[in-house]
Amino acid sequence: MKTTTLAIRWLLAALCTALAVWVSVSVFMAFRATPDQISLVPVDKHAAELLDFAKQNNERLFQLVVLLLGGLWTLAIVDRDHRINFKDIPEIIMFVVATSMLIAFLYFFQHYNTIVEETYWDIGVLQGREVDFLHSPYIDLHHRALLRCFYAGLFISALMALSVCRLRQHDAQ
């Protein structure tokens, strides 16, 4: 039983690493292929509502990432019952990969907000035109990157919690 759960823990660590590499490569390739282009459309009364909705959605994701990071660090570092040790190499790998994905989300979140702010500031001088958030390749690229990092970090965090709380306990027995 001990070797089986150890093998599963290593398999989960490999899966998490492969997922993080895939997300990183796909984001990198998307940045290389996407033009720095922001589309403009005529002024629409619903554009402000769309921007407000997108901003609220991203704020909720930010709050979830802060909670996830806090829970992840609490589980792996603070909690005495489940704290990972130096011998728990698969869990250390998953912890580092999950934390990296969630920090990448925070980076893209900040970058996305900066782009939106600067775009609105720059576009403010044009009369009768506003940013098309639904069809602007450059803005959409950053939004997709932060979503990929969020979901990858969420999934990897869940697998790490499973491994720390369930599988590792079987190895200890």
C-alpha cells in the first residue's frame, strides 16, 4: 500500500508539473502570436456596464486567489498535522508549482488592470470611440492568460491538498 500511494503522489506531482509547463508554454506562444492591437468601437451605452462587470469578475478572482494562497500556505507550512517536510518531495513540487501558478495569476491580473487603465486614459482623447473589450486581441490575451493561471493554480492546489491530507497519511502508516 505504501509504494502504491507513493507512486500516486509522484504521478500527481508529474501531472501538476506537466500542467504548469503546458500553461506556461501556451501563454508564451500566445504572447508571441498575438498582435499588440486594441480595437475601438463607437460609443455604446452598454460599454460602461460591460467594463464594470468585467472588473467585478476579475476582483472576485483576485479575492479567490488570495484565499487560495492563504489556504495553500496554511496547509503546507503552518498546520502542524499536515505540514510538509523535506522528505515529502512530491508535495513540495506541487506546492511550488501551485504557488507559481497563483503568483503568475497575480502578475497577469496587475498587468491586465494596468493595460485597461492606460488604454482608457489614452482613448479618452478620442471623441465618440471606446475600447472594444470583447474583440481586442491584446486585452483578451492578458485576460486569457490570467484565467489559465487561475484554473491551473486551483486544480494543482486541489491535487496538492488531496496528496497532503489523504495520500501522504497512508504512506505514514
